[in-house]
Amino acid sequence: MIDFISKFDFKKYLDNFLLCNLFIVIFSSLFFLFSLIMEINGQSIYLDFFRRIWEPFILPTITILIASTLLVAIASWLKKKLPLEKEDI
């Protein structure tokens, strides 16, 4: 059973997921800036599209990014505050 868990390497997949999430948030913010510039120039289709995908797509990615950042910060703080055995988590 332990061999299966070590082969699965959950942390690696979680790190890859969070990295992809970060790039989605960065791309979304760049698309928002682009849509604002296009709105100023008179083309509102991009901003309308951004407003449509805000709640179902962009807001959850931002929430996941903030929550994961807070969890990593709390885990790091606890690791410094409560030094246990020499374990590599």
C-alpha cells in the first residue's frame, strides 16, 4: 500500500495543478486588460465575454490560488514553529 502511495506522488500532481492555475489567472488578467483597452476603443464584445466567464471560470481559479497560497503559508509557519522529526513532507 505504501508503495502505491509513493508511486502516485500526489504532491507532484498538486504542484502541477496549482502551476496551471497560476498561469490561468495570469492569462485571465491579461485578457481583462486587453478587453478594457478594446472597450475604450469601442468594441465591447471582449468585455462582455469576460463578464460571462467571470463567475463560472475566473472567480474559482482566483479562489483556488488564494486558498492554496494561504495553506502553503500556514504549513510553512507551522513547520517552523513546531519542528518535528527530520521529515521531508
